[in-house]
Amino acid sequence: MTTWWKLSGRRNKDFSLLSATLKTALQVQRKEITEYHVYTLLAGLCKDAHNANILRSLGEEEKRHALYWQGKTGVDVKPSRFNVFWSVLKARVLGLTFTLKQMEKNEGTASRNYMELVKSFPEAENIAREEAVHENKLLNMLDEERLHYAGSVVLGLNDALVELTGSLAGFTLALGSTRLISIAGLVTGISASFSMAASEYLSCKADNNPRALKSALYTGMAYVVTVALLILPYLLLASKFTALAVTLTVAVFIILVFNYYLSVAKDLDFKRRFFEMAFISLAVAALSFVVGYMLSRALDVSSQ
């Protein structure tokens, strides 16, 4: 097989490559053939026929780009099997929208690489232009069901984080053991999850939303999962203050992961949403900790 360092010595009227330029061309070629396989496999996973056809079309476009670069480098580059596997796995777990939006964020880097290669291959400018419009095509086609319920998930998750971190902080001072705190937290959390789901259902019904039941389920499930993750440290650790510290860390991590997901899938401002949500949750926890301390002193409740 011809290698890039051998090719770097070629000279003809069509092109003359320095080793760095050829290396970039091979990297772009591999990215294109990898994305061809990713788009094709994702098209097979897509239930919407229109979206699937667009994905196949984009895949064929990427394949054509890869063949162009193969004609220039003379190397048959294989796709990155790991990237193909990882992209398909993310699409199955996190959804098609999130995966494609992440790919398109990386597409910006590919477009810049193309613009650099245009210096050596002027005819590649058309490919760079095609790369630039990929994002708009994908944004126009995406309509994933799970994102219709993002508001319901935010409602359940945010309420659980604010309410339960505050409750657990208060219970940590007012109650004596992690066992009692975990029981009190579970009762509070599970009851609140039913209440939030019912409220979401009634609110959606009042707005004549045909997705009222699903919205309620998404809200309730988001609440229950958040409750389970926040209570877990109290079930596993003996020290209630250590458990509280771990719980607050878990809360911040949940906020980080969820807001990153939404920022990619729905093009939202990650930093603003993350810091706002984290500040509210931690502020309520701190206030509740103070209230718990004051009540334990006022009512002479033993904290041992």
C-alpha cells in the first residue's frame, strides 16, 4: 500500500504535497468514509422514512468526498471502526438528535480543514461548501419524539433536585442517622414524584395537550430517578455529613450531564443553564441546612 511519506515526494502538474498537507488530506479522507458508515447505519435505525432518506443522502455525499480524496492521495483509507460503533451506540442510548448534533459540531472542524486544503486543491472548495451546509440540513430534518418531552423531564428533574437536596440537608441536621434520613428522604421523594406527575398531567389536560399522559410519565420518572440517585449515598455511607457532601456532588453532576445533553440536542446555552440550576439547588440546600440546624436546636432534637 502506498503511504503518505512516499507520496510526499511525488511531483506532477496536478498537485505537490508536503507531508503535513498529505497527512491532513488522509485524516479528512478517513473522517469522510467513517461518517459515510455512521450515516448509513443511523439511517437504518431511523423510524421516520423522510429522515432516513436524508441520512442516506448525506452518507452518499460523504462517500463521494472520501473517493475524491482517495483519488488525490492514492490510499484506500479504512473507516474508524471505533467511531462508527461509538456513534451508533450513542444514538441508541442518547438518541439520534444528540448524536447528530455532536457530529455536526465536529463538522465545523472538518470545514476548517477543508479550507486549509483548498490552498493545495482549489477544486476542493465545493466540498468545503457542501460540508458547511450539512448542519442546516440536519437541523431541518430532526424531530425526535423524546425531545418533545424535554420540558417535562426538566420539570421533574429540577423540582427533585431543588426539593430533595434541600430536604436531605435539613434532615441531616434534624435527624440522627443515615437510615432515618434515607427513609424520610424516600417518603418525601416518592410522594412528591406522584404529586408532580399528577400536576403535570392536569396541567397538560387543561391545555388540551394530547400528550398529557406521556408528559406526566416523563416528569414522574425523571423525579424518581433523581430521588434514587440522591438518596443512594445515605444508604451506602455511615457518616451523614459525608453522605450529604456526596449527595450534593451527585446533584451537581446530574445538572452538568443533563444540561450538556440539552445544550447539544436543542442548541441551548449550557453555561447559563448549568450555573443557574446548580446555584438554585445548592442555595436551597444551604438554606435548608440552616433551617434544620435551627429546628434541631429549638426543639432539642439530638443530632447523634
